[in-house]
Amino acid sequence: MQKDFTLITLADDDEDDRLLFTDAFDELKINTVVNTFNNGQLLMDFLNHPDSVLPHIIFLDLNMPIKNGIEC
């Protein structure tokens, strides 16, 4: 099954950074779908769920509570 979009995922605990990130991808001329998570544990739960579609690109904040980017 071929997709006509790039699936991008961001884990960052800063709400302003998540908003800036999604706004930046909205401005691009490529078709993207952006999912965001506010900590690494939520991201890992999503990625490990059997029904999840894995992203093409993952961006991680290295300094987050609960599970940081390095632990992910």
C-alpha cells in the first residue's frame, strides 16, 4: 500500500515547541501528517501498540520527564 504523505512524529514536553513544529510542517509544500506526544513514554506506548502505523521520521527532545529522548 503506497502512501501519499510522510508520517512524522515528535516527542517534546514543551507545548510551544510542539506547536511551532507542527506549524512549520504545515508550511511545507510536501504532504505530511504530524503526530506529537508530550513525553517519551507516550511515544513508546504508541509505537509498541500493534495497530500503530510506524512513522517515517521521529524527532525526539532529549530532555523530557518520565522517559527522555535517549531512553526512547
